[in-house]
Amino acid sequence: MHYLHRYAQHALDIVFPLRCAGCQASGYILCSACKATIRQLTAPLCWHCGHALPVNGSCQSCQQHFLQLSGLRALGPYQEPLRGYIHQLKYDGNTRLAQPLGQFLALAYRTYGMHADIMLPVPLHAQRQRERGYNHAALLARVCAGLLGVAVREDLLLRRHATSAQVGLKVDERYQNVATAFDCAHVAATNVLTGRCILVIDDVCTTGATLEACAAPLFAAGALSVWGLVLALT
Ligand SMILES: [Zn+2]
Ligand SMILES: [Zn+2]
């Protein structure tokens, strides 16, 4: 396994020589100057869904659809340059970016004063994961959980069936598309989730449909709370 990992790293070094994903400076995955240009959400934020609040206004996102999640927090808005880094991690095979982006998730966790007993990445369907070779959310969760000393479990929540891509769907269609996609029935009898504070990790949250669909079976299996933490909110 160790050998395989080194081999994979070597192959990665050839395909992607160590260059900053933002400015191409050599020797960095993401240089400090480019990290500093990532916009972070700033107060006032909605206590529930984590969206930026309008001045003297109530949360429009919660008014449109109040999430059943215990709460949601994000590092920043879904805009450049963060959007580009997420795209490189997810679609271009630049898995190294999980390191700095996972660090940003850990920073957000601390900044927002979050608490979790267990972190779970949003699972990919097995077939999608085979095609892509990795689950970007799992890479992020491993880095983030490692830095925070929180347990990360990739075996508790399964993606029961592949869903069509959420891009281009309306809000209702997004909810229908993923409503029954996730399952933790295989561990429900073990009480591993009973009374635990769960944090679900993903890269982007658009309508919350995916995180809501993850939360339902976790609550059903006895989770005390299910929060979401993502890099970016659209
Ligand atoms: Zn840079
Ligand atoms: Zn809200």
C-alpha cells in the first residue's frame, strides 16, 4: 500500500509538477498569496444555514427552504478563485489541493466553534468513484479531520444509487433527484451513530438537497445532530 501510494505520488508529480494552483509559482500546492485571495464569509451570517445575511434582513435562504440539518457552515461564497480550485480538485485530478482546502475547512470549523464526534464525507456512488479514482469530499474530510483530531468514517453512509448530476436542475428536482440516494441501514443496529454529533463534509452546497438527503438516514439511525460543512455556498 505504501509502495502504491509512492508510485501514485510519483505519477502525480509528472502530470502535475508542484506548482501553485493559482499563480503557477513552483514549489507550492497553493501559495500563501493565492490562499489570501480566497474570500471568506463574514458576519452577520444566518445562525442556521450559514449564508451571509442582508443588512437588517432575515435569511432569504431559510425562508425559501428551511434545512432539516442541524446547521450548515461554509468557508466562503462559490466564486473565483475558490471555485476554480474546487474544480481542479474535483474534475482535473489535482488531488493535492485537498491539503490546503482541507486546512481551510479545519479553519472554518474552529472559527465557527463547531463540534463533531464523527466526520463523514458525502459519499460518491461506487461506479462514479471508480471512474474518477477518488472521492474529493473524502480527501477533504481526511485532511480536515486529521488536523482537528476528529474521527472520519467513510463506511457509515453509503450512496445507494447513482444520481444524475444536479447541475441544471431546479430546486424541487434537485431534492427529488437525491432524496433516497443515501443509506446507513447497514450500521443502524450497531448504535455507532446513536447520540453522536455528525458533521457531513462536501465541497459545495447549492440548495442543500444533497446534505439533507445525507442527514435523513443519519437522524433515523439515532444521530443527535447532523451539521454540514462545505468549502463554498452558491
Ligand atoms: Zn499562488
Ligand atoms: Zn438561513
